[in-house]
Amino acid sequence: MSTNKINSHFFSRFFVRSASFLSLVVIMGVVIQLFTFFKTENTGPENNGQIAAYAVHALDIPDNPELFGESVPVEHFDVWESFDRELLVNTYWQSQTLLFLKRAARYFPIIEPILEEYGVPDDFKYLALAESGLTNAISPANAVGFWQFLRGTARDYGLEVNDEVDERYHLEKSTVAACRFLLESYVRYGTWTMSAASYNAGRRGMDNQINIQKENNYYDLLLNEETRRYVFRILALKTIMENPAEYGFHFNETHLYPGIEYFEVPVDTSVADFADFAKEFNTNYKILKYFNPWLRRPHLTNPQGRTYYIKLPVEGARLRARYFGQSVPEYLAE
């Protein structure tokens, strides 16, 4: 082999090894920089140490919990573990539970006085939360609204359901219908806990299991997976939402969704076009439907001449600043 070839071969190997070494140095440098970044940035004053302090903890089960004014027997291992499961799931599903807290600020003040008027325990507002997340959800079984009524059941409890009007989407009226169902179930089963379970499983389903198992206490019945978790999920949501900071949820008033101010217009005739109707009241179709999701078409024929009360926003109600004492831009205040 010639001297030139030997030198060429030597330098080629030298540069390959040098390049490999330099690549290794660069990679190690990047790793060190990333480690340093996360170690320092996550403890900086801009995040108040929240990221650095983040950890996943087991949760303590409250002593002597109550739901619907009735004791929950957490001294039983199966009851304790069922509650523990739902408390963990809803505490560490942070985004969903934080949304629940935000929505509750808007909708619980509407639900609470109706429950009180009908003599239904206040804790049943958490049942609506468990059912729908306080949204007009539609289930795979076509249950609809905050209280998740099926079409037939809704009609049985006085709600109008047709192509133009579906009162399952009407929060106040559907809350009244839910109260009527729960009161009937309470009379039938003797406890609010069993009434809540029947809301999920249906009375026929509950009756079948009572007859088979010869038990009428929710905590002593073996039920399907959904109903078995149902009451404990309501209990977990109540526990978290009554003490949010204890479970890691931190916010102030401006983070919550405020109740939006409105007035009502009675309508006992047909409405040809709700977009035009909305403009007559200085709003738009989108906002009209936000306040009245029970109107299912852009028109209303109203052949029976019923009186409906359509909610419309007061002037300036769409501005967030109105609810938190913030200044409103001049061009919007005019």
C-alpha cells in the first residue's frame, strides 16, 4: 500500500471517530441543558412553584360522609373503595372537573331554588352534573339535556317534545320534571340514595334487583357497572366541589362562568324567522339559541297557540366585563 493511501485511510478514520465523538458531546450537552431548563424554569416565580410542586397523591376519604342527607357507610371496605375510585378519577381528571366548577357557577343558581321548591335535597344538583356535565348532552341512547331524559319519559313528566320544541333542553322545566321523578322514586324506595340509583337504572331495573337479591339498600345491592359507580360519582363530585382547593383546584371569581342577565318575551303566535326575531331585540340567532336551546327549528308554527317565554339578553349582557367590574371599552359602552 502506498504512503498516500495509508495517510488517506488514517485521516478518514480519524475524522469519522472525531465526528462521532463530537456528536456524542453535542447530545450530552443538549440533555444537560434540558435537565437544567426543567429544573430551573419549573421553580421560577412566574409559576409560583406549582409545576415543581406537582405530584400525584392518594386521597383521604372524608369521615362520616353524607349524600342527600343520608349517611354513606364508608366503614365497609367495598363502599370505601368505590368512593375512593370515583374520588381519584374525578380529582385527577383535572380539565373536566375544572370545567364542572366553572359551569356550576352559572347553572347551580338556577337549579338550586327549583330543588328547594319541590322539597328535593340540594345534593341532587350533583346528579345533573354527573349526568351531563351541565351541558345539553345527547347520550348514545338519545337521552337529552342536563337531566338526560329519554323522549317518552320526558313526555310522561310533562315536557313538550316535538320537531320544533324540545323541553328536555329547557333547564328550568327539565329540572321540575326531574324533581317529580325523584320524588316518586323516594316514595317508592324510601331513601334518596335509592331514588338517585333509580334515575340511572330505571325503576324496573331496580325493582328486578331488589326482588332477586332481597335487599333494598343501595350499598348492599349488586348492580350493573354504571349504576354501581353512579352514586359514588355524585358523592365524589360533591366532595371535590365543596372543597376544591383541598383537591388541588385553584381559581378566582373571574375564572368562573357567570350567570348571564336576560329578560323574557312571551310569544303565543307563530314566529316565521327567529333570526329576524332576534334582530328586533338587538341580538342575533346564535345568542337567541344559546338562551333558548329548546327551540329546535329557526321558526315556530305554534298551531295550538301556546304561550312560550323566550329569553333574550339584556343590553351589554354579552360583555364579560359587565360581570367582573372591569372597564368596558368606550366604543362598546356607547
